[in-house]
Amino acid sequence: MKTINQFISVNLAKFNTAEYVNLMSRVVSQCIALGKEALHYEDTDMQRMQTLLTQLQNNVARSMALAETPELQAMDRERTSLAQYIITTVRNAQNLPIKAKAEAAKALYVVLKPYTGFYANPMLQRTSIIDGMLYDLSQEDNAAHVTTLGLGDCVESLTLTNAKYKVYVEQRTVSRSALRGPESTVLRLEMDALYKYVTTVAFAHNVVTPSEDIDHFIFYVNDILSEVNTSYNQRMAAKTESGKGKTENSVETGNGEVSPEGSEPSDSAEQ
């Protein structure tokens, strides 16, 4: 009895877009290399697969290009540093030998204490938390304490930096909307169907009229699937290991870094 080679069954939906694009680009390239005479696919199907692949590649490129910019990271570090400096200064000033400053610090720290550890929150929450902190500091009594402690310039700088950060985030959102093409999820559903159809046709022909070319295609595609699946497993294992490290006596900062429990990092970026 002749052995009939089959395609490995795999859940394509589990791969991220980059992994999926890598897989499909290699499959499409091999299909074109062997040709429609060998694999029996239709020209229109292969052309559509190429079109979908191009759109998916563009989505991956856009995602990378519109990732958080260095300007946003720099502004986030600046506003985080300023906010932490204000909180730390007020906390330490409670022990000053100058009575007026110590009393101002004690009164102000009651207001600022809830904001301790703000840097551990994600982008939107951290931005609004700083807004809340600035609002509290702007109240008449608190503003007087800020002046007494000589923190007026710091509060002003924090206000400007946080406002500028929000403007940049909004601009990035507008840019993403302008560049957005068809959603990858929609593209992938159609690509999945075409992939299944093309491989099923090739397999069916190989059952009826065995072909070395189709055997080669099946082996090649299975090798690709194994490689991409291994890459996926490694990525998930690394993610799991990273998650374990973050939960053991640590708190997560905004950019996925961790710092010892109770510390206030001087460097934290938005996600």
C-alpha cells in the first residue's frame, strides 16, 4: 500500500500576525515556484492570496512604524520623574526643621499619598492620574503649600509635559486611523479559506494521481508549519516565564519592566 502524505493540521488562528505572515508568504512563494500545473490551483485564487498577503504585510509594517515613538517615551520619562520628585520631596520635607515647610509638607502629603505608585498604571490611567494629581495641587490651600515648598516650577513643568504627552498620543491615534487598511482578522479569515482550498486540491490530486511535486509541496509546507509552531511555543513559553517573574515580589511599571516592591522607578514608559 502506498503511503499518502498529508498536510499537518494546525490552528492558524493562534499565530500572531507576524508569525502568520511569515507562514503564508513562504507557502505562497512555494506555490508560485511549483506552478499551477503541478499543484492544480486556480490563477484567481493565487492572485487573491498574494493580494491578501500584501495587505497583511502592510498591516505588520504599519503596526511597527506606529509603535510608541521615542518622543513619547522621553516625555513619559520626564513626566514620571517630575511627579515622583514632587511626591518624594513632599514626603521627605515632613521632617524638615523649618516648621512652616514641615507643616506644609504634612498637609500636602495627605493629598499626594494616594498617588504613590502611579507609575505602575497603564498609559490612559497614568495620564488621568497625573491630571488628578495636578488638579489637587492647584486647589487654593494646596497651591500655597506648593509655593512654601518651592515646588511651583516642578508642578508647572509637569502640567506642560503631561498636556504635551496627551497631544502626541492623540496625534498618533489620528495617524493610525488614517493609515489603517482592512483589519488583519478579516484578511486572515479569507486567507485561511484559500489556504485550506489550495492544500485540499493539491492533496486530492496527489491521492488520485500521485506526484513528486505535490509530495515535495506537502513536505515543505509541513516543515514550515513545524517551524512556525515551534516559534509560537517559544514565544508563549517566554511570555509565561516573564509573567512569573513579574509576580514574585515585584510590581510592574508602565513599559513591562519590573521594580522591587515599594520602590519608585525613575524611568517608566507608557504602553
